[in-house]
Amino acid sequence: MTMRMYAQRKGLRLEQASVRLRHRKIHASDCTDCETKEGLVDEMTREITLVGDLSADERAKLLEIADKCPVHRTLHSEVRVTTRLID
């Protein structure tokens, strides 16, 4: 959605954008760039397909914009979960 809104605003010829996301747990010891070193960490692989008459620079900019979407930013930020029991 963020990429599509950007493309519309900039007049880019983006016809379709699709995202495939895979999630799995991996051992932290197998992750060379993870802060966590023990147990399991979540790994997400995102594959983006852009359809349209786009230059290499436009495609690169759309990938940059994809990293600015609210969901992506939330997943990369510190997350605090508070649980309360309500009677």
C-alpha cells in the first residue's frame, strides 16, 4: 500500500505490486548478524514483485519506500507487549 501510494503520487507506471512473506524460526547460533545468540529468532523473508514500465532507479526507490511502511518499521523496532487480565 505504501509503495502504491508513493507511485501514484510520483506518477510512476506501477501496474501491480505483490509481496510474498515467509516466516520461520531459526537457531540464533546460525544467525551471524543477530543480537540474540541463544535460542530461536524469527526470520522473515520478503519477496516483492513490481509490474510496470519502471526504470531501475524507480524500482530501487520503491524498494526503499517498502522499508518505510508502518508494518516494516514496527517489526524492526523494539516491541513491548503488556498483558492484563480483565474481569
